[in-house]
Amino acid sequence: MAFDYKVTGKAFDLRVLRRVLGLVSDYKWTFSRALILTVLTAIVGPAIPFVVRYAIDHYIMVKDFNGLQNYAAIILGLLVTQVFIGYSQSYTTSWLGQMAILRLRRKMFQHILHFRLKVYDRTPVGTMITRTVSDIETIADIFGEGFFSILSDVLVMAVALGIMFYTNWKLSLVSLSVLPFLWIAAYFFKEGIKKSFQDVRTQVGRLNAFLQEHITGMQIVQVFNREDEEMGKFKKINELHRNANIRSIFAYSIFFPVIEVLSAVSIALMVWYAAGAIVTSTMTFGVLVGFILYLNLLFRPIRQIADKFNTLQMGIVSGDRVFQVLDEEDAIPDLGNLVPELKGKVEFKNVNFGYNDDSLVLKDISFTIDEGKTLAIVGHTGAGKSSIINLINRLYAYQNGQILIDDLKIEDLKLEWLRKNIAVVLQDVFLFSDTILNNIRLFNDKISKNEIIHAAKLVGAHDFIERLPGGYDYQVQERGATLSTGQRQLISFIRAIIQNPKILILDEATSSIDQETEEMIQHATEVLLKGRTSIVIAHRLSTIQNASQIIVMDKGEIKERGTHDQLLAHGGLYRQLYELQFTELVL
């Protein structure tokens, strides 16, 4: 399934919360310590008003200042303890949050590494980045500012309510008579903030996807003079993001003043009732002061819980989006365990394949490449040539048929071993933002620099690399933007040679380079192809005339097959393509 921007789950999904808390299952002692600190917070907080009430009635009212000093020391000790517990709880819960997102990011990246490429075909890169970075970052707040903080506030309120009713149940009922109005306000606030927060996460994903796509494709934007139009689109997306945040701010701006008003009304009702009771000596002044402090313990957490609940809810929404990716089962199954001594025979038997089940791009494809031979595939754009190599590498799964290597089904071969023995040179070369050395060895330290230099000399690329600042340590910019197309192709070619593969695939490897560079690659190709099974996909038919076998594809089907001379003599589609290219060269 695709990752829908709008799928966010429930307002408060306990299933997602349990999965998030399960991320720290290896840190049971730390989790238990956080719970213990949470309980201690619920004890120490309400204990302070209790001690203050007792000190007023038994020492201040009777002017016993010596006894008051002892209670002042107790109150100070409770305050210091409260600060220490608060610090310890904050640090412990934040630590748990960081451990959770560390573990989750590792799990997430490990998971997306094994997706079939069709997942990325249908998912914007910015969306996947949002899931992996900002959504996971938000999950950390479930620990630091969400679950434990809410639990602490709830326990504090429960203890405070218990003490209040134990002390004077009538005064408690008067003080809490505003609670029905508070519940109503909290309900509408919860519903409003739920929708706005879901919308915020949706707009963040869309904003990231838009920016990533347009920064990557900035050359197209500028070449076609689309700056104003794309700016207009960005303004609309940015405004939607702004409006989503404003809706959440609006909910806060209503809810918090309502809490303040209800808190003031509660205190006013309590003072009104307590004044009469104090006059008739049925209540002490210390009880009144204590109740004011208890009400503060009730209403302050209510205000904070609203904020923390939304933090928790935002984390759960993000967690639901992250787990949606982790639950995606469209990974490449690696159930094979065969690692034979590879010879290199490749065979397709009646293979049908489509990037979706509705339309096939390869139809009943069958061919055999004997060990050490070269198969060339030609045809118009969209004929299905590149799809063949995607299937050999198991980047996509075919619908039916069989693909065999040395008469063994590729699904029975260990995936890592299969790809290790197949090297691919693509037309669109991707280079990482790193040194040329690391781009060739792909961060495999087992490949020595001397091996890389030898391969570069074989290709004829050593001289141009040495002329670059730093030589093989030259820092390649993103996607190799500072190198020419030909230079990137040569680096890609070295990258293939250094693997010493049994099967080599060249996908339009010489279609975008100049004549001089092509001559260097052609020489290296002759050396490289010797003794290896090779599949060459090319528009330039002059480069494949010596292939052992050529197949001509059109609209996903094999229309012709044979050697260069046989296909020319046949006078079919291959001859038309050849004569068309010959005419273009003459012109």
C-alpha cells in the first residue's frame, strides 16, 4: 500500500502507545525508575499543602514560632526534594525517549533498505524522509513530555482530591462544582486539537515532499522558466501548513482562558463557603489556605495536561505513521540459501512482469545466455529493456515465469550473494557526496586503493582523476554535479570492474558520453567482458555488433533475435533501427 498522508489513526490509540513504549523494553530498570519517580512526585507535591495547612493551624494561629521553624525546615526539605525528583524524572524520561528514537530509526532504515523499488516508485522521497526524521523525533516527546508527565499529573490530582475529601468533603464539593463545565470544555478542546494536529503532520509531510522534489529538480524549474509558477504552488502548500498550526493555536487560545476563569470561579466559591464556616468556627483558616493550594495542584496540571496530552497525541499520530511504514510487508523476500560456484548462465522462461498488476511491460520473455557470452538488447524507449535487468537483480518481482542462473531459480539463491556477483553500469549514474575513492569502493574497506587505481587505469580514467584537486580523495558534490557526464560514467565503470563480477550488465553505459570517452570505455569493455556473461542494453548499435546474441524488443515483447549479421539480413525492426542510426551519423 502507499503511505497515505491522511492516515493518522485514532485521537488516542493505545495500540500505538503500547508499541512505542515497547521500544524501551530492553531498559526495564530505567523504565521502572521513571515510574517510581512519577509516583514520588505524586506524593511530595500534595504533601506540601498538607504541611502548610498543619503549620498554620497549629503554629501560626497560636503564635508558636519555635515550632514553626521546624515545619519551615520540613517545607524547605520537601521543596528541595520536589526539585530533585523533578530533575531526575525529566532526565530519565528524556533519556528513554532518545533511546527509543535511536532504536526506531535503526529499525526504520533497516526496514526501508529492503523494500522493493516499487515502494519508492509510489512514495515521494520527502514523505519517507518525514517518516524517518521528524515523525520519529516527535515520538521522543511521548516519553519526555507526554506519557510520564501526564501520569504524574494525574496521580498528583488524584492524591490532592483524596486529601481534600478526607479533610472536608463539603468544601471539596463546593470547590469542584465547576468540573462539569471543565469536562465539556476539555471535550471540545480534545476534538478540535485532534483534527488540527493530524492536519499539521499531514502538511509537514507535503511540505517536505514538495521541497525535496523541487530542490532536486531545480535545473528543470529554471530551464523551463517555472520559478513563478512553482513559487505559487509553494505559497499554497505553506499557507495550508500555516493554517493547520493556527487552528491548533486557536484551540489553545480558547481553552486556556476557560481554565483560568473556571479556576477563579472555583476559588471564589470555596472562599465564599469557607468564610461562613470559619466565622462559625466549623473550619480552620489553615484548611482554607490548604484548599487554595490543592486547587492550584488541580487546575495547574489540568492546563498542563491539555498541552501534554496534545504532545502525546502528536507523538501517537507520528508513531502511527512510522509504524505504517514498518508494517509495510512489500520487502524483498530473502529466503534463498544457495551460494553455488557461479558460472554465469542466465535464462528467462516465459517471464511476465508489470510494475503494477494492471498492465504488463514484459510479456512472455524467454532467452538464454550461455556462460561467458554477451546478450545485447535493443529497442525503442519503453520497450522493456531496463525492466529485464531490474528482474535479474531482484529489484522487482515478476508475476509469473522463471528466471534461472546456472539452472537455479534466483529466488533460491541468497540475495546478498546474487547481487555481489552481478555488477551494473547504469545510464543515470548516482554518486554520493563523498570522495571518488569511497564512491568507487562503496565504503567497502576490503577494496584497497591500489586495486582501484589498477581498475581506473584499465578504464583509462586514472589520468583525469589524478588531475582533480586531491585526486582520489576529491570530494564529489551531491549526485556528482561537479563532474561531467562522461567522468561520472567512467567512475561507475570502475565501480563495476572492481567487483570482479561473474555477470555484467551495461544499461546504456555509453549513450551519454563523448567520442573520446566512449573509445576508452569500449577498450575497457572488451577486457571486462572477456570470460564474463554480459547483458548490454544500448541505443548505439555500433557498440554491440560483436554480441553473441541480439534480441530486439518492442512493447514488452521479443520481436527478433540473432546475431548482428543475421538481423540485418532479416530486414526487420533491427535493420530499420540500424539504418536510422547510420543516416543520423551521416547527417
